[in-house]
Amino acid sequence: MTPKADEVYQAGLELGEDERVAVAHRLLASLHPQGGGDEPGIDAAWQGEIAYRVDEILAGTVELTTYEQTRVKARTLLDDSTR
């Protein structure tokens, strides 16, 4: 890592968790700017999927789980699939 990149990284570690998430998201998004040659319709499809899922949450038609519950379930499924 260059000295400048290391300096930015160290400064980022001093931010609160929410700020680090926001900065990380913006940095990742900068790698894939809008109109960067992706297949047409992918962004629109994701926006539609996100809207659908938010509607399900707001309507109470889905059961939400914690990250830890999801992680354990995913690990179990992966472990079962390798047996």
C-alpha cells in the first residue's frame, strides 16, 4: 500500500462504524460508476428487487432474522452440501 493509501486507511479506522460503512460503500461504488458498460437493465432489475423486498418487510409478510442467525444457517447449509 502506498503511504497516501495507508494514511487514508488509518484515518478511516478513526471513524465510527456507520461512517466507515458509508465511506467503504462510496469507495466501492466509485469502482463501478453509473453507465460503466454493465448489461442494460441490471440496475433497474436490482432496484425492482430491492423495492419488492422492502415492501415485503413493511407489509410484515417475511420473517426477519439477525445476521448471526443467517450466518449459522448459511454455514450449516454449506457444511451439509460438502458431506
